[in-house]
Amino acid sequence: MHIINKLKVASLLGVAALTAGGAQAMDIGVMVPTTGSEATYGQDMINAVQIAIDEVNEAGGLLGEELAIVTGDDACDPQQAVNAATMLASSGVVGVVGGYCSGSTLPTLQIYGDANIPFVIAAANSTQLIPENPGNAFMINSTGADQATKAVEFLSGQGVETLAIIDQGDAYSQDLASLTASAWEEAGHTVVATETANRGEQDYSAIVTNIRSANPDAVFWTAYFADGGLLIRQLRQMGYQGVIAVGDGSNSPQLFEIAGQAAEGVFAFSNPTAQFIPEAASFIETYQADYGTAPGPYAPLAYDGMKLLASAIEQAGSTEPQAIIDALAAADGFEGLAGAISFTEENTLARSNFIVLEGQGGEWARAQE
């Protein structure tokens, strides 16, 4: 049985977290969007971290202390992320788990680096994060380069020769678009159109007109689901009949609510999600019991991020930041729900974790690869 009632989730005010018994807890920062268009993802990640913390606490905690969450809302906005990271860095957290939008994660790297705070990046995967990493941050989702490789392999196998790519100009989607375009052309194929959409756009008619004029075999949307669903719906409404694929920022079940019937047959290049991980059955059961809904796409990675950080603290035998960072760097095949975790010299996941999903009957199914 979980002990959520014994844990205090602190707000951006940074109030000290206490256990029900009154003893001071070991605070873990969680930086995710809890407001804005990606808030559903953020709450999903908080829920998963909470489950991991509950399990650690039920087993006796770490170094004689129970764990508690201090949340920082980055809203997938770079400036708000800076504020959230500054708050967390000054609040006494022993480490941070989170990072959903790459664009908002990017400016926080220096803040956590200056404070030498261990940072497990659970979702954000732009390669732009790599050169900005001071060495304390560890990415447990495969990078955009891995996703681009998966996209090229799969779409080539579908007989696609000409491709149109649409991004939103942010660190995540622009990075994925650029990496895919380069890999696609290196594979001997042709990119016939590239477009950049504005975030929050409602009318994609100009972009769709340009896409239809270029007549690509496939369209690849590299940004997030809230806008991607609208684009997909308008592509089909305006007569585009080719293949449509989306990146991992659009692997949410909510894509089907927004795009409707137009999402049928859409492919998604996705991190492993709980329903396609056999080992996640118990996690799914706990998540549903605690929160009354199924875990979202980044719940397994958020859970893994917290368990990895807890393991590193245990290995370090202290909350001294550099000792925890060294323990994270030494992770060698740590078994998470989403698979084994080891790191490259750049602190990125040392394998590709991408799978291909397909929209079938209003939900995601595993595609034939």
C-alpha cells in the first residue's frame, strides 16, 4: 500500500517538505510543465515520480530519510523554466528529475550545473542539450539523432521517397527536423518541403497548400501533439492522402481527441510507453489505482529517472552532489521499466529506445516494423 498521504508535494514557494511524523525529508526536485499546453504530460511525470518515491519510502527511504517532491513548473517555456530551476537550485534539493520540453530544459542546464545538482532528464532529447551539459545532467530518453535514424529506416521501408517536414522552430522540433532531413537525404531520398508552424496556430491552410503543391509521399510533424492534431486533421480535410508520421512529442493519446478520424493510420516514433512494456504491468496497475487513469507516454521514463537517482544516492552513500553525479555516470545496465540504462561519454542513453506506433481505432497500437 502506498503512503502518498505521508508526503508533501511542495509548490514553487519552496516550502520545506516534512513527513507525517515531523522529521525533515530528503527533497527531490521535479521540473516539468504543470501549466500550459503540455501540462498533462507534466502531471503524468509527477505521478510516476511519486510512485517511485512511495516505493523507496516503503522500503525504508534513503540514508535514513524519506523522500519528498519539490515541484518546479517550467510550463515548457524557457523563461519560466529558468525561474523554476533557480527556485529548485536554491531550495536544497539533492537532485532533479524531469525535463520534458527540450527548449525549456536547455536554459536550465547551466543553472543546475553551476549549483552542481544531479539532473536526470527523463524526456527531453534534443541533441542541442549535449554541448550545453556541464556534466551533471543525464539523458535517459534516446536523442533526436536516434529518432531520426528510426524515422528514416521505417519510412524507407514503407516505400517513401519524398518527404515534407514541419517543425515549430523550438529546440526539440527544429533539431529533430534538421537531423531527419540530413539523414533522409544521406539515405538517397528527397526532402521536397520544409515548413515552420507557429505554436498555437489554428489555421494551417497555407502550410497544407504548400505541402499539397510539393506532393510528398509522406509528411513528418516533429513538434507536439496539441498543434499536431490540428495539422493532421486539416491535412486530411484538404485532401492530402499520403503517409503522415509524428515524433515522440506527439505520441499522446490526446492526439486522437484533437485529430479525430484523421489520426487513423498515423505513425509515431515513440519512446517505450507503458502499455507496450510487458514488465510494466504492475506499474500500470499501481498508477491506475492511485490516479484513476492509465499512465501517459512519459510515465515509465519519469519513474525510471527517479529510481535511477535513488540508486545513485544509495551507491554514493551520501547526498554530496559530486558523489551522486559520479554514481549516475557509472550506471551500467541499470534496469528500468523502459529498458537498461547506461550512458555514453556525453551522458546520453547508450542505446536507441524508439519504437513505432500506429493509430488504430482511436488509439495507439504497435506498428509492424
